[in-house]
Amino acid sequence: MNPIRRHEMIMEVMLNQKDVTVNELSEKLQVSGKTIREDLSKLEEQGLIMRVHGGAVLAQSDQFGILPVRTPLDKYSDEKTEIALRAITHIEEDDIIALDGGSTTLEIARRLDNMPLTVVTNDVYIISELVPKNNIRLVVPGGYRVRNMLAGPEAVAYVQKLNIQKAFLSATAVHIEHGLSIYTGDLIDFKQALVTTARKVFAACDHHKFGHTALRTFASLQEVDVLLTDSGLVSETAEQFRSAGINIEVG
């Protein structure tokens, strides 16, 4: 098993359990404790986990682009609301939009008026939020469930056949060189399908995610038409992105 896949599996285990021991991971992945400790050190360097005696815990469990199985976290709720309100200014009646899974895109769904609109989403929380809004046509791709998300080749193939006008994406991290990244490969194909299919691509990311890089990049910033963030982003960082040709809207 290559290291990247092993790191993904470690993160999958930790997102479900929140903490894990070296022995548990060694047994599950069928590798030595030494290998697991080296893997955990590399993941800690990336800010994804924190090492503890005999194992590790997640560094920030709500920042991975996948929400926990229980009630979604309200961390950075003001920032997410600010981004959602900004995103809604780009949505018009009769649009065909896609809402990628995540806490910020969930906030967009909450803020949407009950107006004639088609929404494509693979997030079960967003689906639940939109079901009562009877004027919104809800389109749900197939696939298998990864916690609150639907993924797999069926979902990707379905999305690739759609005429999506605007896609709103989430990410674990935003980096001027490494683009938009997440920690696991399960959702990469679906996110990339949205990027290549949509006429206009929006990335909705709070300022805490800027300057970081997760395990897997799914889109370069050059593939994003508009980068939406909150007013907490320092002006120097915003100007750095704009100087690189990135269209960024703050607050």
C-alpha cells in the first residue's frame, strides 16, 4: 500500500473515531508500528492531527470538507454565514447549481429562498435542508455513502451529464500554489466532475483554511472563477491572491 493511500485510510479511521492508537492502526492497516508512527508524524506536520501518547487525535475535525455523523458543528458560524450571504448574491431564479458537501455549503442551502431553482448535491444534510423548500428541484446523484456524502463512479458519471451553471465547492485547505485540497481521495472524482462540468466554479472557504495544504489537491485556483471568503482574511493575503490572478470576494 502506497503512503498516500495509507494516510487517507488513517484519516478515515480518525474522522470516525476522533482518536486512535498506534496499535489499532497497525493492526487495521497491516503495517508495523514504526510505519504508523512515521505516518502520524507526517500528518501532524500538515496540521491534520495531533500526536498524543500512544496514538493521535484529529486537529480540527470540522475542517475536512466532510461533516461529522452527528449534528454539524457550528464552529466559525459567523464566517460561514458571511460567505453564504455572499454566495447567494450569485444565485438567481431558475439557475441550475451544485452544492458540494460541507458546512459552508450547508449554510448556503439554509439561506436559499424557496424559489424556482435546481440544486444538485451529494450531501445528505443539504438534502434534508432543501426537501421542505418545494419550489427547489432537488437532484441527488447515486453512489455509496461516505458519512454525510454520496460518492463513487455512479455519482461522477451522473454529474458529468448535467448542465450545471454554477458549482459551489468546499475544501479543507486553500493554497496559492497547491490550490484546493482535501484529506481523502474518496471525494476527489466527484469534486473534479463539478469543476469540469459547471460553467462557473465558486469555492466557498473561510479564512482559517488559507495558506494550508491537505493531502490531495482536486482543483487549482486557476480552475476557480470566484473564491468566496469572509472578512477575517487579512488584506495582505487577499492582495497576494489577487496579484496571482485569482478573483477573490471577501465578506
